[in-house]
Amino acid sequence: MPAPTLLSPFTLGPLQLPNRVVMAPMTRNRAGPGNVPGPLNATYYAQRAGAGLIVSEATQVSPQGQGYPGTPGIHSAEQVEGWKLVTDAVHRAGGRIFLQLWHVGRISHPSLQPNGALPVAPSAMAPAGQAWTLDGMKPYVTPHALELGEIAGIVEDFRHGARNARAAGFDGVELHGANGYLIDQFLRDGTNRRSDRYGGSVQNRARFLVEVTEAIVAEWGGELVGVRLSPTNPYNDIADGNPAATFATAVGALARLGLAYLHIVEPAAGDPVAAGEMPDIKYFRKIWRGVLIGNKGYDFTRADAAIRDGTADLVSFATLYLANPDLPERFRRGGPFNVPDRKTFYGGAAAGYTDYPALGA
């Protein structure tokens, strides 16, 4: 048999994907009042339904999980109904869509929190930088270090979000364990200084990730649950002393859950790796026997090569997909490709969101 290509079909659990192109999760800050998705969001996702799989923008599982204005939630009845507009539109267009479940942890501000409370984190360590609030940029605050008895409630928030995702018509869910948000804050030793069973050893630091994933799997079954990790990404002021060892342990713990896939944000040039092997996509191919999604600045040539040589099973695209709603078809034809407009990435309305032209438009 010839080697598969980026445009070959793929079987993902019970789902038949027409190609191996994944639309990566991308925060766009265009949810309506109450953090409820609306018709504009439905149009945006339906335009991109030619992907083998769409992973939605990060979606907070509770009011406490919000870190930016205009990001959607999945914790209220109104949000579930708003997401139904999206999933119905994607399915009518022939697509498949997973919801990415999110809690930002310390990457928030009291003005975005219920009753002006402090954001939460594994340890009381303020991140460098500023929070984007409704009143502009404000310095991050020192978060509340979660007490042992509070952690189970957040696990339940993820479980409830997963249940609501099913009610909203999604085809599956992805856990956001990347980019310096709450799951990642527990995993990495630069942000987790706990001395209880959620801190210290790598096994303890991975416990929260595993418990949340188990709760989501209990709602969906493993074959419709993915996990996204970013072992070396320094975004949101986060780091780990030995990311290869940390994430090998975490992935080993996830391996027994029969997940749909592991989605890896790969190292970029300049990402800090203090010790150990570089945890790139080839590193995870050696330790993960399931479906593997690669992500980080891929173009068609590099992505197709990764599929052909078996390094990855699927490849996700972010800004390239944002600007090219018919990306798989453009790959088939060899382009041309629209150029992303970074000024319109976050917030606003249709401009830079639903007005990128398709081929022949």
C-alpha cells in the first residue's frame, strides 16, 4: 500500500475523517454577552468544515475558568444552546467538531472572576505580564493557591463541561492541557510548588491532569477524548526543569485511558529546555502508541512529510486555517493562500473572522 498523505482519509475512533488536516483551537474573543456563541461563530466554523476535524476555540468550564473577555463558556444553558448553533452548522456542512475544555487558572484577573475573587492556581505565584480585562491591560495578581479540598470541585467543573458539550452536539472533546493554563500550571515545576499529593514528584504533578481526563472519559468514553499538551512552550510565564521527563510521565499515565489522540504543541526555536531530551513530535512518537497530532508552524510540505513517514497521524493548523477557510482544498490545488491579518485576530466582528474569501469567491 502507498504511504498515507495529509489528504488521505483517517479513522478516528468512530469517526471517519475525509483528510488528516485538523483546524487547531484558536481563541478569537468573539462570543456574545454571557460568553454565549452566536450566529457569527456558527458561520465561522461552518466555513471551515472541510477539515478532517475542527477543534473549537478554548472554552471555559466555569465562570472561574475565564481569563479573557469574549471567550465562550460551556457551563450555562444559554451557552449550550449557543454552541448548538455552531455544531448544527458544522454538521450541515459535512464537518466534525470537538470542543476544547479550558480553565485558565492564574492567567486571569479579579475583574473577570465571580465576585471579584482572586484567580486560582496550584501555588500562589503571580505570572509576569498583564491580564487583558474589560478595562484594558492590568497587572496579573498573585493567585489563590487551591486548597486540597477545592481541587475536586474543579475536576467536577470539567466533568460538567464535558457533559454539556455532548448536549450541545459536539462529536467529542479535547482537554486543554497546554500554554500555561491550569492543567499546565499543575504539571510544570516552575508553577507547582505544592507539597501535598498534587505537587513535588512528577507523578504527583500529573495527578490533576489524569483526574480531569478520567472525569471527561467517564462522560464520553476515551475514543472521543483528546488531550493537548505543550511541553516547552513558555507562553504565560511557565517553564519546567526537565520537560521530557515531566511529559513522558504524564503521557504514560494518560496512555491507559484509551484516548482518541494526543495533540502536541511542538518546541519552537528558543523554547527553554533546561535538561533532558528535546520533547519534539518524534520523541512522543516513541512513547505514545495512539493517534498523534502534530502542531507548530506546519506548511503543506512539512505536514505531508510527517504523515508519510509516520511521525504524526494528523496535523493541526492555526493561523493558516484562520485565513483560509477552505484550507484542505487549497492544499489539493497547491494554493494560493490568503495572508492572515494579525490586527483582527482577537475581538471585533466579521472583519478578519468570516470575511476571508474561499477559492473562487
